[in-house]
Amino acid sequence: MDYQQTLDYLYAALPMFSRIGKAALKPDLSNTLKLTAALGDPHTKFKSIHIAGTNGKGSTSHMLAAVMQEAGYKTGLYTSPHLLDFRERIRINGVPVSKDWVVSFVAQHKELIEEIKPSFFEITVAMAFQAFAEEKVDMAIIETGLGGRLDSTNIITPILSIITNISYDHQDLLGETLPQIAAEKAGIIKHKVPVLIGELQAETERVFFEHAIRQQTTLYYAEAMWDLVRVKQDAKHQHFKAIHRARREIQKLSTDLLGSYQRHNIRTVLAAAEVLDASQGIDIPLQVITRALSHVKDLTGLHGRWDWLQQKPIIIADVAHNEAGLSEVMKQWRSVHATTKHILMGFVKDKDIHLALAQFPKDAVYYFTNAQIQRALPAAELQTLATETGLQGQVYNSVADALSAAKENMKEEDALLITGSFFIVAEALQSLGMDKPTVQLGLFARV
């Protein structure tokens, strides 16, 4: 099989959450443990940082990877889902694993895959751990896929666990209340492994405290360590003053990630560096951290977080897909100056669509569509729900059609926001021709 045939095999043969939803999930970690045991337990051969949370865990993972890279560590990064290419999930020093490596891994372990019958996510986790072990990374940043306790990544024993925040998402799988969801995320807390909480929330504070006590570990809160104030933003960076709460020292920093919500994630990264120094003796100078934060995209290849794809007319894409994430995005959308604002949106079926739609303004022109996946909420159904909320717009059968209509309707002084899910943003990037060709460089591939 070539690369595309290999991907087709993985997508078709293995249960995939993005395609069929919770039917793809297994109730325990047994498949992942069987896979990694057959591979020689690669996850035990490198140090790791484990990151969970409802929102922000992807950005935080990329920022931490950028910091580690800038500090000179050979850094593995595992994230999900991908936007344009499967290999985005597995990177070393920002470089995706090569097509040849993916083909070779699947060909070599096809019998094992068909014997264990893992989910798509389970096999990608095993692939990532194998790649990181083969390349002898100094540190791997591992983002959970869903939840924490039963997430396939949760077989690792990291040197630091991070939980960014807790809000409502995937309630059918994680629980109906914030404490229930927090308990699932807290499943990544390990015995005597320090844990850092990105955002202090009254509803979940006791959950994390009790888990930390049971695991005999130290609990840190980023908000108790650093404060962050945004001072300005330009077309390429937003600029902050970071204040260390104990030392009362002020540090100027900037980031190429333009979402205003990134202030929470930056604070978490600053706190993580301090915890790593205190617990592991990993001393990363503050100037190295600030240098890394200034060009996270270049270092790690992160996209889809308040991405300015075009200036005139403005086109912005953000993968926000739940109530809390969309609330943050809409705060920033209100600050965008435009004569007419257009919003292209689509969701998957298993989201709380009513809560999500309540975050959107009623004075925008809407383009309702759906991604080309089984889980997608049909655009006509989305339009019906949106109309009940007071949002007016037309239905389009594909993201490409919706994007074409929006571009035709927009004037130079207008603005378009593309949001609702990773899959909507991914198909929009493809329609805009932003899926870059890749040049192979040995085991890994530079985009």
C-alpha cells in the first residue's frame, strides 16, 4: 500500500471517533496496553508531559513543545485531531513523521492491528510512542484525545500532568456536571507526579484537590503563580505583560497566536516551566520561553486558532466547537472592525448545539454547512436550530460551496469567521488551497 492506501485502510478498518462518534471508544486501556506491549513498551523510553482539559490543551501542548525545542530539547509532540494531514498528529521538533514511516509501520504491524482490532485513536497513540522511542526524544508533549482517565494516552507516567480547564463538552461520555467531567480529566493525575491546573474554578477545585491527595502529589494553580495582561495586538502578534505573583517581577512577551483566549494558555506554560524547574531541575530561562512563544507556529506548525487567513476582506478561522470555546472566540470577534460580518459554521451531531448557537451574534450573515464526515450535523438541521435562536442564513451542501458564496458576497471592508469544528476549518483550508505540499526528509517530513 502507498501512503493514501494506508490511510484509507486505517480509516476504513478501524473505528474512528470523528466518523462514528462514541461507538469508536473502548471502555478501558487494554487495547493500547496490548499494542504497546507488542512494540516493546515504547512509552517507557522517554520523558513526557501529559495535557488534558476541555479547551486549550492543543494550544498549550504546542506552546510547551515550542519552549522545549527552543531550549534545545529534542521534542516529540502528539496531538489530535489533525487538520489537513494525518501526520500532523506526530511531530518531532515540529516536523511531521514521514509518509514512508507511516506506510512502513502499518505494513509491519498489520497482523497485530487485525488481531487486536484497536480504534483509530488507539493505533495512532501507539504509532506516536513508537516514533518518539525510535528517535530517542528528550521530551514528549502528549495531548489527550477525550477525557483523561480512559484516554489511550493515559498509559504514560509523565513528569508533569497539566489540566487546562473544565467546561461542558462530550457530556454523554464524561458526565453531566463540571465535577463529573473534572473527575474524568483528573484521571491523568499520577502517583507523586506534580499536577498543574490552568484555570481555577470553584466547581472543580475540590475534585482536583482530592485526586492530588489520593495520589500523594503536589497540586499547583497557574493563576496563583502568574498574572497576564494584554497590552496591544498587531497583525502578527499579541503582546502581554506577565507578572510573577510571588516575586512581583514583570516580563514583556509576545506570541504569534492571536486568540485572546491564549492568555490562559500562556500563563499555564509559564507556570509549567516553573514547576518543571522545582520538581525536575529542568531550568528553562525566561528569555528562552518568551522567544519560543513569539513564533510557536513556525516551531510547531500549529494552525486553526484564531488564524488570520486573509486581510482584505478579513478571513479568520478558529476550531472552537463548544460553549466555552465559542464564548471566548465571540468576545474577540466583536472587536473585529468590519462593515458586514459573515460567519460560516458547521457542527457535529453530538455537541450541545443550543448552547453553542447562543454564543453567536444575531447581526451576522450566516452560511450553514456540514463537513463531509458521518458525524456532521446536516446543514439544514443546523439552519433550523439557528433560526430558532435568531440567526439568519442560507444552507450549503459543502464547506467549499459555503466559502465560495461568502467570498462572492463579501466586500473588501467585510470580515468572515469560519468556525464550529476542526472538520469545518480543515475543509475550508483545503478549499483556500492552504494544504501545503510536503517534502520528505528521511524519517520525518518538513512541511
